[in-house]
Amino acid sequence: MVVINLPNWEAFENKVASLYRGLKRRREATRIGMSPLFFRGQACDSWKLQTTLERYSSKDFTVEEYYQVMLRVLPAVQSYTEKAWGLPYPCPETESIPMVPHGYEFMVYLRHHRFPSPLLDWSRSPYVAAFFAFEASPTMNGNVAIFAYVEYIGGAKFSHPEEPRIVGCGPYVASHKRHFNQQSAYTVCRKQVNNEYYYCSHEDAFVRNNLTEDLLIKYVIPRSERDKVLEKLHLMNITAYSLFGSEDSLMETLAFEEIDQRGRR
């Protein structure tokens, strides 16, 4: 992982524009397929890249164990939503690591409704990621972080099955409208232990510092830029309400307009 400390928001926009240009030049020069850029914003630069499942439980789940969890919560979710998810039973065998998890559509739905998930969520928009980085309370200390991630830059990914391996799951899945509002994409990290596949930490995969795969850049930006950034994002219609579409998020957006913004006029 490359860590870049920036003095202000404008420096971040310049860095991202330069990153896009560099990847475009490489793509045109090599004519080799490349992964899209994903972004993730975090309200504190000291926080690790952790899934909600990692934050919720210290247990190391196998792929099959988490699938069993999904099967157990499925009846309640289907009863409430009146929507059916076709999860086969029992869990299909995981023949190799580089594949989208079984039940991916249901996993995305659970993730967007705060159920602990092995999916790490990203956005294809640096501005949506910036919202999640800066929207936290201004009373928080420290700086924010916005991560830029590219799964691979040409060629195939190579790793031993027992090494942590990140798999990009992509944006093409039918899910809650928040998935599309937030331009979401997801990754999972897995490794093989004694012939079983376990979900594991993304941080473990990034320590390899491979130059052609799992490229991660961490941009650290002063929290003092918060008001300026949120005002700009608001003009772009990137707000809590546009991203979540709930009554609570509407109240959050109205509070920003009528308290935060008016207080600065």
C-alpha cells in the first residue's frame, strides 16, 4: 500500500485525475485488460480496511459457514421483503478461490442493510467515497482517508491457494437501489486452510505489495476540509438522501442544508 499525505481537497482531485490518466495510458500502450478503479472513504485514517463481519465477530468463518448463516436468515428476510432469493442447498462446492461467492446477490442485499458481511464495499466514484469519508461528525479528531484500489493491471492474478487472495465481485448484481445510487462494487478476501476456504482480512493480502495486482493507494486528507468538500458534493447531488433514499437520510440532508450551510452564510 502506498500512503500519500495531501494538504487539501484540491490536491486529492489532482491526484485522482493523474491516476486515471496514468491507467488510461497504460491500457492504451499494452492493450491488456485492466480492472476498474474502486474507491473507499473512511472517516479516520487510522482505521484498517475491515469488513463488517470482521468488525462484528472475531470468528474466522469458512465460506461454507457463512453460507449457512445466509440460509438461516433467508426465511425471515424473504417473509419481510416478499422477495425470493434462489440460494441452492446445500452450499455448492468452492472449486477455486478466484470466483464470486455463491449467493452474491443476497450477500449484497444483506450488506446494504447492515447485516455483518465478508464483502468489503467500494464505489466507482471518488466523490461518493469522499462523502463517506467526510460526512462523519466534525468533532472527530484526525484526518480522513480515501483509498483507491485496482485489482490487477494486465495479465492474470497469481498466488498460492493458502495465501490471502482478493476477488473483485463487480457491480452487476440486482440489489437494493442503494447499490446503484452509491455506484457500489465489492471485494472478498479468502484463503485455503486444510482444504477449506476461509474469509480473511484484506489487509493480509495487501502486505504482498505486488506491482501488477492488488494495487492500493491511501490518500490522507485533513478533516478541516470537511465543510468545503461536503458543500461541493451537495452541489453535485451527492448527499445522504441521494445515496440512501431513506427518511433518516432525508433528515440528515435537511440538517446539513438548514443548519450547517445556513450557519456559514
